[in-house]
Amino acid sequence: MTGETKAPLVGIVMGSRSDWETMQHAAAKLDALGVAHEVRVVSAHRTPDVLFDYATTAQSRGLRAIIAGAGGAAHLPGMLAAKTAVPVLGVPVQSKALNGMDSLLSIVQMPAGIPVATFAIGNAGAANAALFAAAMLANEHPSIADALAAFRARQTDDVASNDDPRK
Ligand code: RP5
């Protein structure tokens, strides 16, 4: 089952199709946990009207978290957060010029008043944003809570059963 088959609880958005290489790691985690989600390209500077529409309809469409990935002058997460009360989880995409430091600082340094929860640069950030969104949803969705607990138990077992790095 993929997350697209039920009404989405999480929106994954990104500034460009080129961000998918990173953001696919968020989608994969949500798929694995059975969290219904949608995926869209929404650019703050190339399609600003689409961004406003996405943000202003997010809550009424049932979205409970938005994972937003962008690179460079990465204003997508902050602009979304400015236009919706749905929590925004920002993923700094690793840029070519500055290795994602530009993305990270653009997303994390929000002035007080409009928060964006900011994750690590790149694939780890995308995966952790999805895990965080699942944790936010877990209180109200027992099946997500169970999937998250099972994922963490498997992860622990994997480390414990492969604890000799020479093998
Ligand atoms: C940002 O510019 C996107 O989030 C992307 O990370 C970056 C480069 O976009 P492309 O030139 O690859 O479309 O808006």
C-alpha cells in the first residue's frame, strides 16, 4: 500500500523536481509506516500563487503536517508556515554551491513568531522529518504508533545483531 491511496495526512512539497532525490526519503519512510501522504512540487519563487493556495487549503484538506524541502535561498518552508497553521517541517536540500549550508540557514533562522521545525541537511533530514511527522500523528492514530514502534524495535535489533564492525 502506498500513502497516496487514503486521504493524505501529510503533504510533502519541494521547490523543484530536482529535490525529489532527497525528498523521496521522506516519502519512503511514510510509505513504510503506512502514513497517507501526497507529494507536490511547489516553488516559492517560480509558482508563488500555487504556494499560497497550497498553504491556505492545507488544513481544510485534512493535512496535519507539511514536510517542505528546498535548496539554496530556501524560503518555501517559511512562506508555507506564514500562510498556514499546519506544522511545517523544513528539510534543507544539499545545494551544489554551498553544500546545503545556505538551505539550512535559510530554513532554520526564522524570526520569532512563525516557527519551522528544521531537520538535517539532505537525506537524513528528509527521513527524520517523516519520522517526526509520524510521531506527531501517532497519538491519534494507533496504527501509526504501532508502525513507528515496530520500526524502532527493528532498528535496535539490527544494530544489536550486527555489533561487530569487522563482520
Ligand atoms: C530551489 O532551488 C529548489 O528547492 C532547488 O533545491 C533549487 C534548485 O532548483 P532547480 O534549479 O534544480 O530547479 O528552489
